Amino acid sequence: MKKRLFAILSSFLLILMSFPMTSFANGWDDPTHPGWGDGEKVKHGWIVNKINHMTLEEKIGQLFVIHMYGKTPTDPNYEDTNLRMNRGAKNFKKAIEKYHIGGVIYFNWTGNIGTPIDKTQVNALSNGLQDIALDQRMPIPLFVSTDQEGGIVQRITSPGTVFPGNMALGATRSTEYAAQSAAIMGEELSSLGINMNFAPVADVNVNPENPVIGVRSFSEDPDLVSDLTVAQVQAYEDQSVIPTAKHFPGHGDTNVDSHYGLPIISHDLETLHNVDLKPFQAAIDNGIDAIMTAHIVVPALDDSGLPATLSKPILQGLLREEMGFEGLIVTDSLGMSGANVVEPDRVAVEAFKAGNDILLNPPNVEVAYNSVLEAVQGGEISEDRVNQSVYRILKAKMEKGLFGDTYTDPSEIENIGTEENFAKATEIANKSITLVKNENNLLPLDDAGSLFITGPSAGDPDYLSDLLREKGYDSSDYATNTSPSTNQIAEATSRAADADKIIVTTYTANTNNAQQRLVESLMETGKPVIVTAVRNPYDIMAFPEVDGYLATYGNRDVSIEALARVLSGEVNPEGKLPVTIPELYEFGDYLSY
């Protein structure tokens, strides 16, 4: 009842509230702003009036999206964990009350989302958090966010719909598939009360050794990445989920993971504009709501040595002024090593001064919140600058309807993991599998004789073997570590001796010497060796002489199941390489039966 009353009052106040009492930068205090109709003027007046009635502490809180541990807003089982992990409070409820936070981010490892998910629990958590936020002195709904990219980065898994991922979409070349997958993920997120998604990935992956992007990117081709990014942006918006293109200005050419280090992108300005920035500009031109920054150094854009997240020239000069972005700028997680190039109590302050609106996931909530608050109180940051970001935040929440009704009906979880959704994920996976090499027409596995399937456990050789046995094949399997030990390589080679054909499921083997030794040892048996790369498609660079080679672009069950269909000939492979495999295969290469 309280939520319904709030929705009615909010709508009424939209009409009655006056125009601003204080001044805002960029002409936001001008009710005669060119192009604004009466509706825009009323929205503007409502937002500014709300800001005028907020305390400084409430404004600072809106800048933060944080994670907390717990399955419920007041979960007693995680209180000690939250305090020990510097969450600043013992549960979600206390954090909302103490810091007036603007949003939360859900993870699997924090207990917010189980694996498999409990749909009722997540829906109830989201509704419970919104209830608490609307019960504060200044009732403002929360951004409830997560990372649901599809493929290897997907927080909502079974019994939700699991998709094969972005590079698999790139292999299909289909904007329709990109839109359909985002629409389904968006609907399932919305059914759980999640209104903001840190996706799609707009990075252009041009580096085979990229340890953090890889198959999270659609392709190495900036036009293809642009088209698929725009398709997903529009689909998420149609589901009233705020999409966030990432990682600006482009994380596709690095061999350092910004979770653990500080990558440097050495592209010149021409390359940056023609490659890295192109998908972001396309997203901006199509009305993207939010863009996430990257913790990467780009000397051609800023020679200070600071990562983009902390760079005013990149965020204000390039993103705002040159590219014309007016939406929300969101930091990547402030707990990552790539952001921590200044003192811990300065990271959030410097990120905000650089131009970010949302400070995501600070490692110490109390330190980050107090440091920004003190910077404003001490005059280092003006309150007008704070008002600008709070305006953007409230505007985004208003335009997504969060002030109208934040409640997500529990019955909506019936939209999650439907047969129709599963069928679409399967169709996309089937179309994505790419056959790159097929010496002597080894594939499909007609009259295969006995099969031995091995590889790191991350490559699911046991599951692939089970699927092929179900199809009538004589198949055995042996899983190794991600980096197989000498003994494991010897054991796999010994077991392969009795097989007629060998299948190896590799997992980013082009940068893993131990996996390379495994494949080389198996090739020395003289038996036909078929490699199936179940993450990055570049693995054949390390062993180009293998007899057969396929790329699945991910190790989710939906991709392994599609791989089994292709190996057996049940599905004819149609995927096209969305990247170049240097000195071996060109962008767009593919084979079919």
C-alpha cells in the first residue's frame, strides 16, 4: 500500500513542484532550454526540486553503487562478513540508512544470487531493498544492478536462460540474435527486480593475448561490434533495463587484466577513433543510458599516466564534449588494481573529479563515502558538481519509471527460463559453432570408432563425452587441471593409445604452455587429433598441425551441447570467425560439411 501511495504522490508532485531554487551548471536551471517541451520542463523542475530538498549526505550517497553480502536485506548470516569486508554496515538495510546509497550490485559470491538461482529469493531481495529505500527521509528508488553479459560472465544462470556469449553472437553475424538474447536477458533481469545491467561489452578485441576481454567482445571488427552493441542497447531499453556499454575508451588491445594490473593501450588517435571508440559512439548516437569506464592508460588521450577512470581529459574532454555523451558515466569496480594508483582514500574522490557520476563497488564503503563527503565539505569539490551527477542519476531513475513503481510482482519470475527462451539460446549456440579446420573430412564423426576426450576441466571434456555417448559413440574421457601437470599429460597420452580419434577441449591454450604440451603429446601418438577451443578461438596458433579445429567461444552447457551436435553431424556448422587468427585464418573464415 505504501509503495502505491508513493507512486501516486510522485506523479502528483511532477505537476505541482516548482522550478529550481538554486543554480545548476550547463543550463539545467533554464526552463526555456531549447527543445524542451512542457513535459521535459516539468520533469526538470521535479528533479531539481528534489535535489534542493536533499542533504549533502543524501546527495553523496546517490553517487555510490555498492555490494553487500546476504540473501535478504537483513540477513543475519552475513553480518560479520559485511563488517569484516569493509561494507560499512552489517547488512543492506543498515547501509541504505547510513549512506543513503544510490544502488546495489548483485554477485554470486556475495550470496545475493545463488548458483542455481532461487528466483523467489532474488525477487524478494530486490523488492525488500526498494521498500527500505522508499522508507527513508528522502525516498529515492535504488539502481539494482549486476553483470549479465551472457557467456562466461553471467550472474543469472540455471534455471534462467544461459546464452553462449558475445563472441558467439559475433560468429553468427546476426543483429537479430543479439537483440533477441538481450531482450530475454533483460526480461529475466527485470523479473528479478534488477533494473540496471553492466552490459553490453563494446570492446573491440584485437589482441589474441587479451586475458580479460576475449570472448566477452563481439569481434575484432569495429563495425560488427557497433551493430551488435546497438542492437543489445535497444533491446535492454525495451525491457526497461538500463544498459551500460563498457569499457570506455576500449579494453580490446591489452595483455594485462585490469583486475590485477594497469594496462596501457598504445593506439594512436586515428586507430582509437576508427576502432576502439567506434562502438561507443554508435551507442551514444542511439541513446545509451550509461557508459562504464576502463582502468586503462591511453597515452594518446592523456599522457598523465592515469587510467581512464581517473582521467578528466578522457571523460570530460573526449566522452562528454567531443563525443556528446549526456548520460551516466559509471566507474568500473573501484576495488580493481587498475584503479588503485592513488592512495585508497583518494580513489573515489579522483574518480568523481575526473567526471564519473556513479562510483561503483568501492573496496571500503565508509572510507570512500567519507572521503567524497569531506572533499565537498572542504571545498575541493563543489556542491554544484555533485548536483550535476545527482541530477543525471535521478533523471535516469525517473525515465526508467522507478519513481512510479519500484515493485516487481513475484509472479513475473515465471518469465525466467521458459522453454521458448531455452530454444532461442540453443538456436544461437548451434549457429555460432565455427569449423576452422577439417583435414581428411574427419568431421562429422561418422564411423568414428572409439573416441578419447581430454582437456582441462574448464573445457568440460567429461560433459562432451557424456553427450556423445548419449548419441551412440564409444567415448571415454579424462579431465586435467587448467595447466595440466606432467603426470596428467602422461596419463592422458597413455589413455589415448587405445582410441581411434582424440578430441581435446582447450581453454585459452594459446597462452597456456602446459595445455600446449598436452596437445603436442597427444599428436605424437599418431592418432587424429581434433581440438575444440571452448573459450578464446586463438588456440590453434600454438598447434596449427592438428587435424581438426572448432571454436565454441564459451564453455557454458549450451555451447558444449551445440558442439556435440556439430561433431556428430546433427548440426551443420555455420559460424564464421569473428576475429583473425594471426598468420593462419582470416576474419570470416569458416567450413561446413
